[in-house]
Amino acid sequence: MLACTTDPATDSAGTETSTTPNTPSVQGTTTSTAERDSWQKPQEVFMLMGNDLRGRTIADLAADDGYFTFKMIEVGANVIAIDSDPAKLAKIEERKKALNLGDDRLRTRLGTLNDPMLAPEEVDACLLVHSYVRIPDKKTFFTKVFQGTMEPKPLFIVEWLNSATPIGPPMTDRVSAERVMDEVSVGGYTDIGTYTAKIPYQAFIFASRQPEMDFPTAPDDENVSDEEIMNVPMN
């Protein structure tokens, strides 16, 4: 497993600090889309996912209110919005109907926190936002995510930094990027890394299974750009 931190780490495990009292988690709040855009930086997330999502089928593994589901559709992706809450999926279906979107662009699916209900190699990539800590059995869940994704099995995770931030959940609902990187490897991923300074208050973790390749000489890490490090092809 390649476990690399490509930005100066700003999170740490076991910190005693806490967020501002009564600061809500984004999940389940009524934060407006425009307000969330200001710190969620969806375009930056998509850049880190490979930039061009057009025509790709992406599983939004914890779709919640559909924020990322519809953001990905706006940039040309086809999305399977998966959530364990039927009421949230119903809201996404309502918006789908209002936007006159067909099943070729958006499908909703009831999953569980242990099973995303993906068919083998059904999607090109998976995105999991602010829901990692709620998954009780990481090995079972990420093995099924791995099996449901086409090679090279790209998985993208956005989680809160494990340090005090102006917005976000309490420290008890956070986990370090390093721990996430270690734990997702149990699903079969071999190429794992993170950015911890690209998106405000959050870490972007990427994972895939890259094929083994024979190189005539070892690459010179000092000459490899951030863009090359983060290039996780989706086909």
C-alpha cells in the first residue's frame, strides 16, 4: 500500500481540542447550496477526482440531501445516489423529476451502512462524503465498494480534519486521514493517498488498485508534480 500525504498534514489523531459548541455537522443541516459551495469547493473536489467526469458513472455512497449527486450531474457525470434513508432518497427523486432527469443520468438506491448494493463493476468510481465514521464494518463495506467499481477501482473520500475547525462535527465524530488510509486498504486498495490542505477543514483521500508495472529505473520523486501524484485514471 502506498500511503502518502501530499500536503502538509494539518490533522492529528487523539487531539483534545473541540469545535465551537453547537456547531452542527453538515449532514442533515439546512445549509444552503451557495453557502456550502463556499467551503465545500465542489470544483476542487472534481479536479482531484480527475477533473473530467463527463460520461462517467459515479456512485454517491452516502447521498444524504443530494448535494454532490446534483453537483456531479451538473458537470456531466451519471450518478447512482445511494443512501440508507428512504426519505432522503425520496427528496432526491423529487428533484430529479423537477429537473426532468432520466434514469440514464440519475438513479437512486436504498443501501445500508454495510452494503452499498452495487453490482459487480457497476460504476466507474465511488465518492463518500462526511460519512466514513458511521460505517460500522469497514472491511465488509469497502470490499463491496471495491467489487462494485471498475478497474482501477477509484474511490474518493472527503472527511473532516481531525482537528478543531469553524464548522463541522464534534471531535468524537472525526477520524484522522491516516487512519482512513490504513482502514480502506482492507478492501483491496493498493494505491492510497491524501490531500489535507486542498479543501477547507477537510481531507481528500483517494484510493485505487493500480496494476503492477515494471519500470527500467525507479522514478525520481523530487521530479514528480502534485498533478502527477494525484492522477488517478478512471478508465
